Amino acid sequence: MNQNENKKETLEFNKLQKRLRRNVGNAIVDYNMIEENDVVMACISGGKDSFAMLDILLRLREAAPIKFDVVAVNLDQKQPGFPEHILPEYFETLNIPYYIVDKDTYSVVKEKVPEGKTTCGLCSRLRRGTLYSFAEKIGATKIALGHHLDDIVETMFLNMFHGARLKAMPPKLRSDDGRNVVIRPLTYCRETDLIQYAEHLDFPIIPCNLCGSQENLQRQNIKAMLIDWDKKTPGRVEKIFKSIQNVSPSQLADRELFDFVNLPLDRSEDRKAYEFEEAEISSSNIDESMFIDVTNV
């Protein structure tokens, strides 16, 4: 690589880094994800997303107007072939507090899930339960997960297509046990940006051989659909995400969110502006071509 190419690559990475930091910072502010004196437990799986999340959180911490701590936590699920040394060695280079939680969820998943079936659901539930309990044990006030914008949109379509529900993943939520606050700092980040970021910083990525790499998962089909949209209609995925932020219950059909049965009417004097005056609908301003002959219907 010559000097000009190296300079261009550095410039592009600086733009990427600023964009990701800005997106994470905006998500944190918009949803009040991190507050003064918070202890953020960053859940690190060994994938590109959690590595990027940890890196950006640590960099933002140095410039943030508030004080907060970041603790890295990895759940070792005892998957065969999992390189146990990689994450501790990486955390040591960062000089940050970290924990490796040993919990053999792999054996439970293999025992409970029939051969050929997707293991992701049970694996995820077992992982969440373990992490929630551990967060309380170390005094963490927030649990940070590495889900990004694409994950959120994919989840929405998965729930629509296979669960008949309009449901995605929120940027911030109360955990299933009601005792923890879960945050997703990468909510505004695109996966393509995170891939480039991870490649440039050469994170020691650990592939998941249990769930994420299984073939024929429904999520992979959704992901392929979004990638195709990105190519053919750039910006569509971002607009879909923005639609999740701009929900109009009265324009949907959920009777729990909007009272369609007892629809209120407003016939006050102030609403007369919406009424047609007889003088305004004279024959002179009506286009007769718009009429439909219904005499023989």
C-alpha cells in the first residue's frame, strides 16, 4: 500500500469512527441509557458487535460529561472448541475490570433441543438469566448488549412474518426479571459500519459454532432481504427503523393501544373549519368527470 492509499484509508476510518461514536452517543442521550456513576456491564460474546460496543464505550467514557464505569463480562457457555484464552488476554490489554462467567448452557441446549432444530431461542434465554443474576452480584446498574440497527429491524420482520406481532427490540428495557436495566448502545449503528470497524481494529473475533452459524435460520433469510434492499434502495432500512420511532396507534389496528370502540368525536365550534360551506360546493367547481354512474349498479 502506497502513501496516498494509506492516507485515504486512515481518513476513511476516522470518518467511520466519528460516525459510530456519534451514533452511540446520540442513542445514549436519546434514551438516557447511561447516567452519572453508572456501572455498565458490557456483555462480550467474542463477536464483532460486542467488541465494537466495548471499544466505543471505553472511548466515550474518556470524553463523557458524566462519570461511569465499564466492566467487561463474558459468559463461557462451554461450547466445544471455544478458545477460552482469547478474551481474558484481550481484556488485559485494555487494562479494564473483567469477569469470565463459567456456565455450561451448551449441554442443556443440546439435551433439550432436538437435532436439526434451532438452538438460538433456548440458548439466549439461558444466557440472559445467567447474566442478569451476575449483574446484581457485581453491582452493575446497566447491562449493555451489542445489538445494532440491523438486528432490531430483522427482529421486527421475524416477529411479523413468523409471530404475527409488531414487535422489535427496544433500545432500553427492564429485564425479564424486573431487576435490571438493559441497554443497546449500538441501536443507531449499521452492521456494515461495525464490520469495517472490527476489521480495521483487528478484533480477535470468536465465531459462534452453536447458533449463529447454523444454516437455514429464518433470521438469515431476513438479513438477505435487507441486504438486497440496501443495494437496490439505499436508505430503506434506516427508514424502516425510523418508522419504529414514529408509531401512530390510531392508524394501526391494535385495540389495546387505541380505543376504536369508543371513538370520541369533537363537534365543538372550533371544528367548523373542517365543514364544507354550501357556497363552496357549487356546480361551477365540481369536475363532472369524477362522478360515477351508479344507476345501473
